[in-house]
Amino acid sequence: MPDLSDLWAAFARLEAEIPDDYRSPVIQDRLAGLREPASARGRRGCTRNSRTVTAALSAAAAVAALTVMVTVMGDHADDRTPIGNHNATGQVPSLPASPPPSPVGTPPTSVITHPAPNGAMPATASDLIDYVQGGAPTAEVGYQQGSSQAGQPMRPRPGIAEFTTPSGNIVCGMMGAASTVSVTCLVIQHTYPTPPTPSSCHLNWVASSLSILSGEVSRGLCLGGEPFDPISTVLPYGSTLRHGSLACRSESAFLSCVDLATRHGFAVNRAEVRTY
Amino acid sequence: MRLTADDFAAYVAAHQTALLRFAVVLCGDRHLAEELVSDVLVKAFERWTDVATADHRHAYVRRMLVNHYISWQRKWARQRPYGDEIVDCAVSDRAHELAERDALLAGLRRLPRQQRAVIVLHFYEGLSTDETAETLGCRPGTVRSHLSRGLAALRIDYTQREAPDA
């Protein structure tokens, strides 16, 4: 005669049909194209156009993929000495004292065709695009994390590219493809003003983060868990990493990212953030 | 202020796996589970303001899922009786334990939907009889009755039952 342990074992067998990282294409398809109700936008006085769930899911998936640990690292820009990083358990993993070797496929970084003009952030979107594209092209393969499967828009091919600036102060994830491409960067130490926590955010508000989602720049992230996975490859100063229509250039003065399709982007360092 | 779509997407990203697992345990069919969860998420998005302000939004969505399962199953059962899916297998001595679990799965599929929902909420989700009753919108006495009958139908040794309500 079966007992409760057999019942729980039966539940476990059913439950095992859904792997930990499974993202249902059925659900993805059903949610694709959903838009916020006009009433919700009106109540908030939101200036942005109606936001699709697909775009938001892409962003949320990106955050989920990167939401592993919280890192507290050194300053970006003129301080290359990492302070250390702390994971969610309070442990302090060691960081390399010097930048790690270039990833596979990364060309020499000494060729910088468009050096930073005295550390000043680009004045216009066109300047930003020229500047970012002027960095030394870097092969994305060295920055990709994990794998993905066809039919899983939430983890679209070719996967997620993550990088850390040499100072360790900025960690970014570039993900998605075509219209869902996005980049999210977390700035660990900063002195610039940040947006306040929205009343609708009951999770962790990461005020210092910057993203390009659906071609637009947004500041702050509301997410569960703690950001970010610090185990990503250093993008050497002077290098530009491309992912779809997105490009990010790492420089000692500031990090800059732009969506070449929409011409929106941002530049950020510890003291300043500028959006385009 | 946080956009509805962002908040909803964050919820989906965080809870999709748990919802799917709950649904597959509830209905016993992965494909149906995906249909149920996608239906419910669309409904939840349409009323996200209510869901987001609920004390326990996951419990709110779970309640939507159970209710959808019960009503959806009613329609589905007319087209595709659960019992037809079960294939009797020859049982070797070596496979006795697995066969017993297969029989248990088959038994679960044969249970009336409300009995199954009660058993899943109580023994899988770990809800008390009061919480289960609240989820299903019925009285605790009804839950206890479903539990008793469901366990009897599954021929589960009721004497070993723990008392999660205590």
C-alpha cells in the first residue's frame, strides 16, 4: 500500500518535467505583444509609449541571468585597484590583482582608432556613436556566458555577453537579439544622483544601473535577488564589444554604450552619467 | 514609477518555473500545464494592478491557476478523459516500486479535479486546510472531506499522515 512518501515521490516525478532553467515557449508566445493597459499608463503619467511585455521579459530575463551575486568592487575610471567583491553570503572572493588575459579571439587592444578626447563624454548622440565605434573591435565569443536553445526567446541565441570594466566598478550584460537586444550595466560605486525608488517596486531597487531596453535608455532596475554575477571577463580599456545593434566601449574615463539602430545610449563613470 | 510591464516581467521571470511545476503537478500534463500557466499569466497581466497590490501576489496567481484548472479541466475532460492516458504495464519485481508510483500517478489523474487540487495544495504546496479552503473558496470541512476521500481513492496509508495543520 502506498504512503505519503510515494505521493511526494509522484509529485517529484511530475515536477522534474520542468527543469530549473526552462522557459516555456508557449508562455513566451502568449505574452508576446501584450501591452500595458492604457489606464495604467495614464495613472502613472508615464511619458514612455506603451511598453510590451516582450521587451520587459527580455530585460527581466537578462536581470535574472545576471542576478546571482552582489558585487562591491573598486571604482571605475582613474582607480584600477579593485576593493574586493562580496557575494550574497558575505564572502569576499578574490579578484585578480591585474587584468586577466584577453579572452579568446580578442585582438590586441593597443589599436585605438578613436581615443577618448581628454576624458570628456561625447556631446551628442552622433559623437557617442563615432566614439563607441572607434574602439578596438573585440570578439564577442570571449564574453559569452552559457548557452541557449532555439525557441527560447528569453535566452535568445547567441546568449549573454557579460563584461567587467578593468577597474571592476561596472559590470554589464548584453543580451537578446534583433528587437529584444538589451544591455544592462550596474555601477558599483558612484556619486551621481540616482532616481528614487518607485512606489511600485517592492523588490530590490538598483538605482545606479543603466540599461538600453527596446532601444531606449532607462535608469534603475526593480528586481528580485541581488545583482550581479561578478565572474565575467574584463573588457580592456580601449575596446568596443558589439552585440546585435548594441556596442559598448570601455575606457578609463568612462564606459559608454549605444544602440546603433536607435542612436540612444549612455556614458557613465563614478561621478557622472549622461544619456543620449 | 515602475512600469507595469517591467514589474510583471520580473514576476514572470522569478516565478515561471514554480508556477509551471505547480501546474504540472496539479494537472499531470506538461503541455496542459503550459497552457494553463500562459492563460493565467495573461489574465494576471490584465489585472496586474490588483495582483501587484495583493499581500501575497504569488498566492493570488496560484489561486487564479487553481481556479482556472478546475474550470478548464471541466471543458477539457469532455474531450479527453484522463483515464484514457493510462497504460497498464507489466510489472517486474525489480520495477515494483516504480510501478506503484506509476499507479499513484494514474490514481491522481483519475481523481475529481477538486480532490486533486486539494491534495496538491495540501501535500505539495504545504498549505493548511484553512489556507487550502481559502484558495479554493470553500469551507475547511469541505477540504478535509476531499482530503479524506482523495487519499482513500489513492489507497494511501492514511495512518501515516502527518498533521501539517497543527
